Amino acid sequence: MSFVQPPPRLVNQYDDDRVLRAYLHRTLPSDFFTQIDPSLHNMGALAGGALYRQQLDERELEPTLVQWDAWGNRVDRIEVTPLWRTAERLAAERGLIAIAYSRDAGPLARVQQFALAYLFTPSTDLYSCPLAMTDGAARALLASGNQALIDRAVPHLTTRNFERFWTSGQWMTESTGGSDVGLSRTVARQENGVWRLHGRKWFTSAIASRMALTLARPEGNPPGGKGLALFYVETRDENGMPNGIRVDRLKDKLGTRKVPTAELTLEGAAAQLVAEPHDGVKHIAPMLNVTRTWNSVSAVALMRRGLALARDYARRRVAFGALLAEKPLHLDTLAGLQAEFEAAFHLAFFVAELLGRSDAGEAAEQQAALLRILTPVAKLTTARQSVAVLSEVIEAFGGAGYVEDTGLPMLLRDAQVLPIWEGTTNVLALDTLRAIETAGGMAVVEREAHFILQGVRQPDLLRISARVERTLERVRLWLEAGKDIEAGARRAALTIGRAFALALLARQAQWSAEAERDERPLAAARRFAAAGIALLGEYDADDARRLARDE
Ligand SMILES: Cc1cc2nc3c(=O)[nH]c(=O)nc-3n(C[C@H](O)[C@H](O)[C@H](O)COP(=O)(O)OP(=O)(O)OC[C@H]3O[C@@H](n4cnc5c(N)ncnc54)[C@H](O)[C@@H]3O)c2cc1C
């Protein structure tokens, strides 16, 4: 008989996740934990069971674009995969958006919402993409104060009733630029009292959505970002026909292949102004804060899935006379990945906590400033970590990790989008520096890290605390010195992200050691510290020019 390798298996993804559970135990009041525990348990069962099986079964299915109906009408309908249809219903009924707007949980609503999303995301083929934009659109509309649009759309975006549930797109990127949206060429014209949009949107995910928020330049406005306005568009008219929107094609992408991402031509799409007829980038900002937090949570969710599979596999695969789980070097490799994941987890969920306080109107000035700074920091840090971790996860399976029908390659391909959409690493690093300048400086970050580390007593954690504080101080001094700031922005932002993540991990480690007699978070903190948090170093701008431009 030839040898057949047992595949990796998943169990209930909530029950099995000590990092999530310990975090929730520490942060939530016990009655609230007891109240939400069954819904998390249930989502964990689906994520490790029926949804995961469906995901593997549908591995080869992809969304399709139907441009014409049988009678020659241009319909531009997107057929999504069955798993996406399941995910849409589940998302509505389990309140993946609604929870954040119900106010039942007050400032902790975001923790509850993102704990569910974290379990849901890796088994639903990135359905978190339209959910992120739906959540962001609800937030941006509420922040706009446009009551007519709030009344029209927000109840649909935030309902638990699947029949009434809408998702939203976010159409910003044009072929001229996704980072520099000020170059956008889409024009808005008033025709018979109705705003109509004309132009081309180059990357539009969630194109099957009922509505979108988009940027366009009202005719006569100046060039650049200030001249753009934020518009609300419903994708279909009352007869279900396209609202002056042509879907030119779906993108053929490296990953996120279940997410329909289209190129659109707007041919007089009827639209409504969300706020003033200018400053659209400012008005869409509340949306981006939400979608970037979804991105951070998706990054940790994908890392967690990869690790759950790799750790299970290490207990099933034999090499050189022992299970991989007994080989010191394989264990060491997995331990490094687990530490990266745990640090990323606490960073992402800390930002979710801040967002929850901000939504509930309970964010003090310091917390609002922190949210502004840490949202891009968490997004860029966790996204880069997820690509690195999932690349190693693939290798942890050897050749099997590279083979499509194991379902493993998809994890790495999907993770690779996380540092690109919602702002690339470089663009968010520059945004971080802007945020630091306008939101009170590095002192805001240093004060909060100091506060987080106050309760730390274990000797290793005390050493780690001192290191975090020194590292953040070094970033402040580097910023004050003002040399080659733009070129070093990415290293600075990643240093802040890693140092802050280590502070959060240290706090969790102290708590777990005392409250749960669990030393694993302490091990994660030591390991993450050993891997290094400081990226600022001796980098020379002239060397960069020599190398990048071959000068
Ligand atoms: C799968 C997928 C789905 C997407 N879905 C959507 C969507 O639904 N809606 C939407 O609006 N967009 C969407 N996007 C677009 C995405 O947001 C953009 O691709 C992204 O913001 C980058 O813009 P760009 O492609 O124009 O790259 P560019 O802006 O041309 O960037 C190219 C490179 O230059 C770097 N760079 C740019 N400016 C600077 C600078 N000042 N300093 C240093 N480096 C810089 C970037 O980091 C990047 O590495 C999607 C993209 C993908 C891949």
C-alpha cells in the first residue's frame, strides 16, 4: 500500500483559539462575555466546519460577469459564488455590521463585532471585503449628517434582516492613481437638477453591491483632492437595470479571486452629494478608518487560519523518524510565527477598542488622537506581518503548501492584497507621520504605551517594557532630528507598530500569567521581542538613490 498523508484538520475555531479567548476574558465584563460566548462558539463551529468544507469544495469557482440578457439588454450582472451568497446571509443575520450600530454593547460593540468577523473571515473567501466597505459607508454617511441619505441607506446597511440588507462599494481608485486620488478624472455634472457622473473607476470591489460611495469632481472645481466631492450612488434603478454604469470587465487577479473586482465606466450615473460639493477626501475619511481596521482584523484572521492548519499538520507529518511537532527546528519556526500573530492580534484589537470608544462618543482627546495615529500603523504593520507569516506557513507544509487543491496557496495570495488595498504600506507610513504631526506628536503614543505597561511586574516583562519605551523615544528623537524623514517613514511606522504591539502583548502576558496561570503569552512576548522591534537604523539616502536608480 502506498502511503497517504493525513491532511490538516480544523476544529471549532473559537474553542481552539486561546489568544482570542484570553483577550476577551481580559477585556470584557464577565456578564457580557457570557452573553456573547454562544454566538462566538457557533461562528467558530461554522468556520472550522461547514463553511471551511464549502470553501474547499468551491475552490475552483469564481464570480462571473453576465453582460447581456437573452434579449439583448445590457444587464452587467455579477454572479458570485455560492459561498459568497451563504456569507452574505450569515453576515446580515449574525449582525456582522449591525452589532457595531446597535449600541447594545456601547464602546465594546466593536470588540464583539470584530471577534465575530475574525472567526468568519478565513472561511468565507474574503467576504470581509464588501462588509468592510458596508460598515465604512454606514459610518461615513452617519458622520456626514445628510439625514435624507442616512434615512435612505443606513437602515439597509445595518439591518439583520437579510431581505433588506445592502452592501456598499467604495469607488476611489482610477487608472491615474489609487494613492494619489487627487488625480481623479471622473466629472460630476448637474443635468436637470440631478448630479450625473461621467468617468472610469479602475478598481471596484464588491461590485455586486446595491450602492457605493465615490469621488467625482463637480464641473468647474479646481484640480487636486480638494476639488473632489463625495457622492452616493445606487447601482441599479427601480427596475433593477444599471444606473448609467457599465461593467467593462472583471480583473484577473493574483488572489482575492472570489471577490469580484471590476473596471467601471460611469455614463451619466445618477448620484447624490453626500456633503459639500468639495473636500470629498475629507468626507470619505471616516469610511477609510473603518475599512483599515477591517483590514487589520482580516490580516490576523488569515494568520490565525494558517497557523491553525500548520500546527495541526505538524502533529500528523513524520520526517526523519519523528513528527514535525517534535523537531526542535520546526517547532522554533512555528513559534516565531505564533509570536508574530499574537502581537498582531493585540494591535488590531486595540484599534478596534479605540474605534468602539470613538463610535460611542466616549473617546477622550488622547484616545481620538491615538485612533488617528494607530489606525494606519496597525493596518500597515499587520498586513506586512500576514504576508510574511503566510509565506512561512506555506513552507511549513513543504510541497503540499504549494499545491492548489490543499486550499493552502489561496491563503498567501489573499494575504498579499492586504498591504495594497486601503492604502499601501508606503502611503500609510506617510499618513502615519502626518497623523503624528497633527494629533499631538509621538508623546501621545509614548504616554499610552507607558500607561499600558504600568501593571507589568514579571522580570522579563519589565525588561521588555523598558525596551518598548526606549524604542518609541528613539522614533521621537529621529523625527525631531528631521533628517530623511520621508525616506524613513516606513521604517518609523513599522517600528511604532511593532513596539506598540509588544507593549500590548506584555500587558496580556502579565494578565494571563496571573489570572489564568498561562505562561504562553509571556513566551510570545519574549519571542516577539527577540525577533526585534526597532527598524530605524543607519540608512543612507544617497545609497538608496544609487541602488534604486542605479545612479
Ligand atoms: C484586489 C484589489 C481590489 C481593490 N478594490 C478597490 C475598491 O473596491 N475601491 C477602490 O477605490 N480601490 C480598490 N483597489 C485599489 C487599491 O486601493 C489601489 O490599488 C491602491 O490604493 C494603490 O493604488 P495604485 O494601484 O494606483 O498604485 P500607485 O498609487 O500607483 O502606487 C504604486 C507604488 O507606489 C508607491 N507610492 C505611491 N505614492 C507614494 C509616495 N508618495 N511615496 C512612496 N511611495 C509611494 C505605492 O506604495 C506603491 O508601491 C483595489 C486593489 C486591489 C489589488
